[in-house]
Amino acid sequence: MKKWKCKCLAAITAMMLSVGMTGCGETATVTSSTQSSSSAKENTASSTTDATTGDYSDTLVVDLVAEPVSMDPGHVTDINSMRVHDLMYDKLIEWGDDGFTLEPCIATDWKMTKEDGTEYVFQIRQGVKFHDGSELTAEDVEFTFMRMLDENHECYGTGPFPNASSFFGMVEKVEATGEYEVTFTLNETNAAFLQFLTNDCGSIVNADVIRNAGSEGTSLLDAGCGPYKLESWEKGVSVKLSAFDDYWGDKALTPNVIIEPVIEPLVRVTKLLNGETDIVTDVDPDSVAQVEASGYEVQQVLGPHFWYVVLNCSAKPFDDVRVRQAVNYAIDKETICNDLLKGTGTPATQPLTPSENGYNSDITGYEYNPEKAKELLAEAGYPDGFEVNYLIPESGSGMQSCVAMSTAIQGYLADVGITANIEKMEWGTFLNRCMSEDLIGDEAEYQMWSLSWMNVAGDPDSILAKLFSNDNMIFYNCGFYDSDEVSDLLADAIVELDAQKRTSMYKEISAKIVEDAPVIFVDWGNQIAGVSPSVNGFTLHPDQMLRLEKVTKNK
């Protein structure tokens, strides 16, 4: 058994819930050069349209499930924060409008300068302005990454930076090798490096703004260069953004965006139908028909979103693969998707969705077969079933209809003799509890818990390695699935630069994970948004970002 790399629980809690409060100095599948400098942000056909004239409103109101955790993109891991940051910040490279195709952004082009993939050189776009009017240079890019990765950096204390080591732990150094040139040196080959640059913590920040942060820290600051700038953030009420006139790309079409946190799904829908808001995310499945019948649009996209139940593989009874397979056979996923989710989810056969690289179409998954489940339980020594404690969040980012889905799973398990005692917790408390080394072994308080994963990085490694490698025990691989075979295959796949070979490797890995059944594979969730008929140009993207800079609203 390999040594587990355990994470500190305090750091985990900080990662999910808190923000840095110290200033600088205080203690606290593409590997070739991209030749074109064109970007989706420069090529919008409607770029000359301006909502300040004609029949367009000057304000767009959007309701999210929760407010941002911080305005510092280095601080966060949640999708709601990332959606706000995507409007305020730009990255070196980004996903194109057509899906998971890399396109230039702050970097106009880039090149892998060592054959083993351990060095990349990026050319930085000239003339890019930060929101304070200063020019973005290669030094800001170097600063962005090194403040998160170098514990001796002058601004390392502005963290925590929870995603930095996960996405950029392979980066040895980042160096400004010219005023508009940056060189990344990796300590090991990583075939997903370019894809990982699209993560929120890869957003380029204004070095001077971060350096000059006061004792309140960087969580309230705007250090971006994106199409919108921060006007105000009244916590629990709204984030107000305004279009940045000196943006390097196409200017935002609507001058003002107001983003409101509205936790209750029915309240979001009611506000939409009453005309109080223009776009709402995460429409409850039970409300889809009502929204459509009222003349509003409901957009759905099968994004890289996997909903699953973690099985505690370190403890009885789930240390036995037959038991894990049995509970997968016990669940009627089709009924959950059709009746509870109203068609807004698709039964999952594996972690990767059909649109993702490495998806294995030969995997059929676990069909609903309670008799097979009982047979496997008897083989494993549990002919009369057993009792487990099942932890679930009351709600949470990407958790769909969590309570209803988990309650249905509880019922299906009861049908095969398994008593699952559900305990509900608030989202933050839940994350702190289920990602704990206290749950290792037979004395663990819980044996299963519901979670979901949005693979916004667009690479198979960022879901398969995160959730199933024994290098990521406790935090990501919180069910303690310990397979040397899978971990070794994942380690081989991340350094394979041949895209075709790498895809085949992930298909093999997916098949092995499904056979081992470390989780209950429940569904692939749709992104769902309700849109007012007065809104133009809004389209959901697989990366879960909202791209509001291209949206207008009729008066």
C-alpha cells in the first residue's frame, strides 16, 4: 500500500470556507505552439453593439445559488465564485465558445520548448490594462503563479491557495524572460498543464494591487483586467459590476451586471417569473415545466458534472468490492433521473461524461438489478444486509436535488436489506466532516456520503486522478479508495504527451475504476438556467461559466 498524502483539516476548511486576511510580507491535450493570436473575445460579431443606446437596458440581473467566497481567484474552489471571477479576470488561455478547445487570451501564443514537456514559453498580449489603469506585463504573470507556489514569496501570506498545488504543483518556477514573455519550468511532464491554466486560480492578477493590500487582505479587492470591474460587494445581497471601458477585447455589451445570491431554488424561479431578475442558475427540476409554460427559456447543457455517492473503502462493509458492486446494482438510476430530476440528469456509467476525453463507450455501468445486489451481498457475508450511516449536505454547489436523491437511494438500499441512516448537514460543515482522516477505518462515524464533481478543467486527469488516485487521499479521494494499479496508470497517463495514447489509457483507467466501484455512479447532471425572453445572446457553456459580456437585455 502506498503512503497516503494526508491533508490538514484546517487547510481544507479554509479552502472551502474562508479567505486570506494578511497582506504581502506579513506572516499569516495541446502541447504544440499556437500560432494564431485570435480569441473569441476579439471576434464577436456583435462587438459594435452597445446597450447604452437603442432599445437595450443598461443593467442585467443574475441570480446564483450562492455568493462568492472571495474576489481573489487564488482563494476559491466553488463554481459560484468562479462565475463572478470569469467576468472580472482573464487567464493566459481560455476555452473557446465551441467547447473545450484552447484559445489565446492574455497569451497570444505559446510553445512547448522542451520535448519532454517541462518548459513552455508564452508571449503576452501587449496593451492589456488592469482595472486600475496600469499595464499588464510578464511580471504580473510571474507574480500570479509564484505567490501561490513559493512559500517564501513576499505575498504567499495572502492565501490560502487551495487549488494551486492541485493544478500547478508540477510548476517549478515561472519567470518573466522579457517584458511580454513568460517561461514556465515544470519539475515533471504534465500533459494537462495547458488545460489546467484555464482554472480560476490561473487568473492573472495585478501584482501592485495585491502587494498594496492592507490588513483586510485581498478578498475584497479587484485585481483583474477582465471585461467587467467590481463596483461594490454587499455580502449576502449583491455583487455589482460595471463594464471596463479600457478592456483589450470586445467591450461588454451591457454596462452593468448585478449578481445576487439566492439560495432557495423556488425563490429564484419566482423572481425570474416576476421580472425581478433576468437569468437564474440551477433551476429546480420541478420548476422547469412551470418556467417554460410561462414563456421563459430553460437552457440545459450536459456539462462535465458527475454526481456520486462516496463509499468508505477503508471500513467494513465497503472494503469488500462485492458490497460496493452490490449497492451500485441496487440503485434505479433511470427512475431517479426521470422522476426526481425530470430528465435534467443522465444515468452515469462512469465518472467521465460522453463529451470528455477518455470517456469509454464500451462501459455499460451497473444496471438496476436488486436480485444481483442481494446475491453479491450474500457472497460477501451479508445475506441479511447491514446498517450504515449516510451523510448528506442540505444543499451545495453542484449537488442537484441532493436530499431527494439521497432519500431515494436510501429507499433502494432498504429494498436489498441495507439500512442507511441519513444525517443532513450544512454545506460547509458537511465538507469539513466528510473530508477527514477521522473517517478512516471500521470505527468511522460514516460509511457513505453524497458528493458531486464539476470537471471545469476539461481534462480527464482533473477528475480521475483527483477522485481516485491514492496520492489524493482524504481531500479529493475522501472515500480512501486505495488501488496501486489505478494510481500507477494515472501517473503514467499524466506524462503521456501522445494524445491518442493518452485517451486510450484513460479509457482503461475508467473501466478499472468502474469494476472496483469505489463510489455509486449515480448521474451526469445538466447545467440548467432560466432565461427571461427579454435577454439576448446568452448561451450556457460546458465549462460552467456564464459569459455575460456577450449578453444584452431589451428594455
